[in-house]
Amino acid sequence: QVQLVESGGGLVQAGGSLRLSCAASGRTFSSYAMGWFRQAPGKEREFVVVISRSGGSSHYADSVKDRFTISRDNAKNMVFLQMNSLKPEDTAVYYCAAQRVGVREYEYWGQGTQVTVSS
């Protein structure tokens, strides 16, 4: 019911910033908590951050806390990830995903966008 399309990835030097965007199709976007995940080559997909359906609360992985900020605009069916003070270890493919109310698993996933941080 929800399709997610990501954009904003690219190449940046350590200490720089990127802003990722995820645009959702469908009419029930506000019914889903939205998460960002990342996966580096040879590594398992890793949780980054999740934001509640209303945008009123969020939870960050320790590795990105105080550097990344998630936000959403339900009127525009979009979620964002502002990434500051980037480090080489942030290099990964970043995915947005949608979580239905009362369900632990993320049901819908974007295609992913590459973020590369050079030292």
C-alpha cells in the first residue's frame, strides 16, 4: 500500500553533511512509523533511527545520536534524515522503511541510496 522512493545520497568528505529524503506514495503515510536503516558491504542491515507516526518522538542508534536528525512531513508524505559530522564509518546504503501500528517488523522498504564518506 506504501511505496517509498529515496534521494539525496552522494559522496562527502568526513565532517560534511547530507540530507536524505524519502517520498511515499499512498494515502495512509501517517499511519506508519518511519525508520532509516543502513547496510555496508559484507555487513548486516543496521538500525539507524525511527520516528513515530505523528513525528512526536524518535529513537536513535548510539552510533548516530547527536549527529543525525530524523523528521517527517505527513502533509507531504515525506521523511528526512539530516546527517551532520559524517564519518567514514557512516558509509553505507541507506534505506527508509515503514512500520505498521502494533507491528514490530517493517513492511515496506525503499530502494536505498548510497552514502559515501571519504577521510
